[in-house]
Amino acid sequence: MSCCDLAPRYVRAIAPYQPGKPISELARELGLDEVGIVKLASNENPLGPSPRALHAAQATIAGMALYPDGAGFALKAKLSAKLDVDPAQLVLGNGSNDVLDMAARAFLAPGTSAVFSQHAFAVYPIATQTVGAQGIVVPARAWGHDLAAMRVAIRDDTRVLWIANPNNPTGTFLPWVEIEALLERVPPSVLVVLDEAYGEYLPPAERCDTTRWLARFPNLLITRTFSKAYGLAGLRVGYGVGHADVIDLLNRVRQPFNVNAPALAAAAAALDDREFLERSYALNAAGMAQLVAGLAELKVETVPSKGNFLLARVGDAARINAELLKRGVIVRPVANYGLHEFLRVSVGLAGQNARFLEALSVVLAALAASEPRPDPGGRKACL
């Protein structure tokens, strides 16, 4: 018997998270030129990073021999002022994914359970299973969270309820009043993790300062990231906001120096670059409209999305994805979410969106031409 055989069964049973295919990997696999590849798979900001963030990160390079500030004082001070919360209510993470993992390790254990929606972010079940807790999957409603059913699914041993708004990978959005109503009914013994990774892409009229809820709901943890609208996915920096007691527990399981120095500096600078954030929002709104209209012309169904991506129902998604890859277009298959007929497409620059739509049009036409045609005489076509 090997040491691997003795690892906890629940760890050995985990299906590892599958990230979007990198450009370099596709280039190696198919012998393509990286310059000609379009990646619309990982919900990244096609504008790149904020210029202020880039400059701030570059300024830290000379000090790379030193450990970063493990407390993240400067970034927390900026966030504290922006959000009007005490620094003790903030925890920093190696991306918001790190904060989700902290929540699982601090509040879950074997013999406990966590509730999450079908078609919700894959990290929720992974983080739950990693610590030996049981995941309770609630069937989706209209591709998104069924909050009433999630409330009913809470058991005596439930310790965490995961919610993403907007949701990834479906892009669905719940009115904030519905989430607030849920919080009023969730037992105080259950930590509600509200994942707002895509909040900056919401139209201004649909945004909500959920940090105002913290005084009423000490069992609420809000997670946010700099990986999406702020364009810092490669640096991996996010944060959580919650009651000081909740944050104290997260800090007990947080790895030392979990956010590197360039990331700390870039995130602090990005918070000041309001113009860049507005450009990112406007570009995404225009790109989303371009993709929705283009897919409608191709008679491809889409799920209405409030993120920087959308689901396209293409049918044989695995086959179509393989054909798109041959043409240097990377999107995201989502069969691992139970969405076997869909591809998730990130919003890119106008030219990138057009390149995807053109490639998809060619692939769909080729597949349609290869389908057997019915015999006019009523006989079955020969295969």
C-alpha cells in the first residue's frame, strides 16, 4: 500500500479544477502561431491591466529579495477607506479563490455540510470536499440559484452556504432584495459566502453595496477579486469582507505572505484608476451586445448574462470546441458543470469577438453540411 492509498478518501475522490486552455498549450499541441490565437476562455479583461497597476507592480521588482507585507497594510488601508469598513474586517487572498478556500478550512470539517447551487462555481464543491465536508447540491432554476430551495436544503450540520452573484459559469443574476431576504432567514450558525467576482460588470442601477449588510448579518462573508474587471488575473489577488470575528478565523488558516508584493502594489494602484474600470465596463457592455447579436444571427441560444462571459448552446459542444481550437479560437467547454451542450465565451475585444463568431459560423456550417439529409422519397438516407 502506498502513501497515496492512505490519503483521505474524500481527497482522492476530488475531480481537479480544470482551467481554461492557455494560448501556449494550444500552440504546442496543434503547431499554431501564438500571435494568431484568440483566447476567450477564462473571463480575463481583454484590455489587460490598469496602466497605474502595471507601473506600481514594476516598481516593486527591485525589492523582490524581501518578503511582502504579510498583513497587506497599504492595500487594506485603501480598501478600508473605499468600502468604509474597519481593516479588521478585511482579509486578503491569492485571488478570491484563496479566500473561498480559507472559508472552507475555517468553517467546514468532516461531519458538516455546505449548500451550493447546481451550475455554480466549481471551487465551491472542491473546497467543500477538500476538508471532508458533504456538499448539498440544489437544482438550478433558470440556470441560476434557487434561493428558496437552498434555504430549505440547510441542515443542522450545515455550516456554509455558497452564493455567486452574478453566477459563474451561467452569468445569471439575482436581485439583491432576494439575497437580502435569504440572509434574514438563514440561521446565524451558517456562514453565507457571497461571491461577487463579477460585480463590476453589473449596470450601475443593479449594483448594491452589500458591505452595508454586515452590521445586520455577522454570518456574511463577501468575496471580491482584482482578476476580472481590474485586469490582474496573472497576479492573483482578491479579498474578503466580513465581521471581524469571521475574518479573524480566516486569518488563522491563511498562509503567510499569501499575496505577493507586485500584486499588493498593483491592486492598491488599480483601486485609484476609476477611468480604467469605466473603460472595462463599457468595453464589456459593447462586446456582450456584439456576441449576443452575432450568436442570434447564427440561431445559437444564449443564457442572459450579467458577467463578462455568456453561455452559448451549440449542441455537440465537445466537437464544436475541438473544431474551434483547430482554428485558433479558445473558448470554455462546461460539461464539468453539467452543461454538455454549452460553451462559455468570454467577452473580448471587438476583433476577437468577430473572430470567434466567424469561426463558429464556419464550424456550424460544416457540421450541418455533414449531417445526413432525408431522402425525398421518404426513404432513410444512406449513412
